[in-house]
Amino acid sequence: MSQADAPKRARVKHLLGRRQTLTRLAGLLAAGITPQLFGSRARAAGTVIEDIRSAYNHIRVVQSGATRTMYFVSDAGTQYIESRLNRDHPQSLDLDYTRTMMAGFLFQPEPKRLLMLGVGGGQMSNYLYKRFPQLEIDAVDIDPEVVRLAQQYFDVPTNDPRYRCHVNDARVFVESAAKGTTWDMIMLDCFRGVFVPYHLKTVEFYRACLARLSPEGVVVANLHNVSRMYSHDRQTLAEVFPNRYSFVSESGNQTTFVASAARTRKGVLELREGAAKAQPHFDIDLMGLAARYYLRSDWEPAAEVLRDDFKPSELEAAAKRHNKTCIRNCRYEH
């Protein structure tokens, strides 16, 4: 095709991406799975404990029996599950994707320091806080109301030197950490519904995370593999991390991406060794989780790599811009 055909090529690429997304969704629906990605437009069953609008989110906390759920609500009224706590089983992970994100422990079975970017209801950080008595946790969320609700309704500790909550932008927090600060594990779960701010999806951000990992540390990212941004996410992560591993969630619509700072790649037997070592801390089957490791390419390798659209000196201003809810006229599409 000539240069004049570029719009046609872009349109074809758009339609192919849309067809791939719809194909994945059709497979999930045929299997009787409703993707969590799209939430529910109906009001949640149960009693609304609190419903507020912060500077960043519309947040709803709902109690139904022993289950307490934090939702983020879009302007259109769609509810997205942000966190869920079963008070009859407070030391278990109630959501599928959170269990899958424990794949990071196959590579780093005894972390000493954890950075959790995106607090929500604190489901994962609470779980790990209770199960790893020596683990120090830094949990970061830009929304002070999310942190307040997590502490008030979801048992996130307050004034605990081993569990430190920080109200800050995740990117700003990582880049402003004191020189020499490292973590053994960095978990990325900065969703606002289906929206992840652009400056938390770029090569420059992932490089900042890599620079803050200990020598055997890992970055663990929660990716919606049915979203139109999935291929861009995979290509961007591949640009930064030489050793990358994928684990499919139980429902199939989410991928936990583990990127290692280690120089050598681990094989399946080493993942099982890590599972056996970490298993005493968990009430989920880590060997079964290791079996959900997959090598197939489930993204478009020609997708654009995402890069900052601002200079390093403009980070704070860019973070404010990108943290606004983005539905139309975005830097990227969901």
C-alpha cells in the first residue's frame, strides 16, 4: 500500500483488534463467564455503607451478608469491583485475579519488602501482611478517600510501621523514593474501573520500577487480556524487562504478568520449586497456579510501544493530567 493508504491500514488494524477482543469475550460468555472487566450496571445487592465522590473516583462500599465490596462507579453508572472482603474468611483472597497475582511468589518466595501500587480495599496487601510476619509493605494510592475507606471498612491497618499507606501518585512515589530504596516485589494494580492512567503504562514508568527492584525482585502486573490496550501493554513491558512470564486467571479474562530483575530465566521446574517453598504461607494451591503459566502469544506484536508524552521535569503536571478519568478523546483507548 502507498502512504495514502495509511488511514485504510489503520482502519483494518482497528477492526482486527476489535474482532480479537470480541472473539475473546464470546469465548468467555460461551463458557458462562461474565468478565469482571465490565462490572455490572445494576445497583449492587446489599446495603450501601458509604457512597462518595472523591477528587478521583465515585466509590461505593456495599455489605451483603458476610461480604463487603468496594466498587468504583463510572459516570455512566457502571460498577467495577475494586476489592472484596469475605468477613467469614478474612484471611483468604476472594477475587480470582488476586489469587492469580500471587504468581510473583513462585519467583520470590520470601520477600522482605513489598510495594503495592493501588490500594483499593487492601485485599492483597492485607492477605500478605498477615501471612508473612516479616514482610514490610508500602501501599500507595493517589486517592485519600480510598485509603480512608480501606482502613475504615476493609481492615487495612493504621499507624503500623510494617504496613505503611502513602497517599501519592504511584509514578511520583516510585521516582521520588530515597536513593538506594529497593523492593523485592512491586505489584501494579492501579485500576480505576477499566482505566489505568497513561503515565503508569509507559516504558519510562516500567524502567523506574525496574530500577527499584532488588537483584532477584519481580514486578507483578494485573492486565485485562480482553481490553484493546492489552497488546500495547505486552509490547511496552517487553521493551523493558528481558525475562517475562504470563499466568492466566481462573476465569481467563485476566493475565498476571511477572517480570523479573534476575539475569537468568527460570524454567517450569524452578517455578515448582518456588511454589513448594512459598506454599506454607498460602491457603491457595501454588503448584496449581504454577500450572497456569503459559508461553503462547495472545497479543498483537505490531502494537505500538507506549512512551511518555511529557518531559521528566513535567512529571507532576503530567500525572495530574493523566489521573483524570478518561473515557473519550484519550491518549489511548480502553
